Amino acid sequence: AKSEDELTKPEHRTYSDFRGYGEVRTQVGNGTDGPKLDTRTRYFRGIEGAKVADFEGNEVDDHPAFAGMERAEAEYDDGELISEETTRSPLKGGGWQRTKSERTFDEYGMLASETDHGDTAKTGDETCTTMTYARNTGANILELEASEKTTAGTCADPGELISEERTYYDGSTTLGAAPT
């Protein structure tokens, strides 16, 4: 990336700032003492206008705010792809399974709801998980989960209840009561 040194005139600045490696490869094992795992990770480097591709060649624009963030990860077992990112998995016979999640957050930045769309190529495997919290803002206790409820369907159109977990704090019998 081009230097942003304020002591150098803009016309004399060069592409001298190291912005990390675009791809890092980690190998574990040699194949004789267990599996030979090869993990490849691609990173955003924070170079304005550059493109960063995943392992399928899908490119997105890089941005200074993304510097150091992971773009994609693929793991191989003795040369065979066994996983890629958390949003795609290879299917037997070729192709990819794509998944999608949508999250909302409350005023404290905590997870309020998550719609898991499951396999995006089919319908009927969606779930919605909603969370509530037991908070005591005076004592700065903000993150204690009071309930977690999972239903079939999306959060915009929830269906049948799958599971619900409730947590009570400090001997209270009131869900969401402020902990001490």
C-alpha cells in the first residue's frame, strides 16, 4: 500500500507499507504420523481499490477498515478439500452447500436474534433463535442470558417451538430479573 507518511509529499510517496500476506498456508503432519492437514487462509490487507477473492474466485473490494480480517479459509486432508469457510462446505460429487445467517443486535451490542437459513438451495430447514438478557445496568452486568428460544422458520415468520432454555439468577423466580 502507498505510504501515508505526512512528512513525504504525496507525489513522492511509494507503495512501501507492508500490509501483511494475502494468503497464509499452514501445514500440520507429514502423512506418516497421521493426516497431512493443509490450511489456507486469505486475508483482507486494507488496500483501497484492491480485490480479494475467496477460493471460488468470487471477488470483493478491499478497504482499509478490513485490514487483517479473514476473507476465506480452506482446509485440505492430504490434498482433498474437507472444508471451506463456515458458510460453504463441499458436497460429495462436487459443488458447494451454501448457508446463510442473519443476526440482529440489541442496544448493548448483544445478539438479539439469529435466523439460520440452513442450506440456501432448499426451504424448510430455517430456524430462528432469540435471546433475552437479565441486566443490571447500575452494576454494569449486561451479558447474562435470561432465555434462548429456538423456533422453526425465520425470525420474520417464526413457527413451531423447537427448544427454550431459561436461566434465573440470584434465587429469583422472575425471568429477566436484574442480577446483583
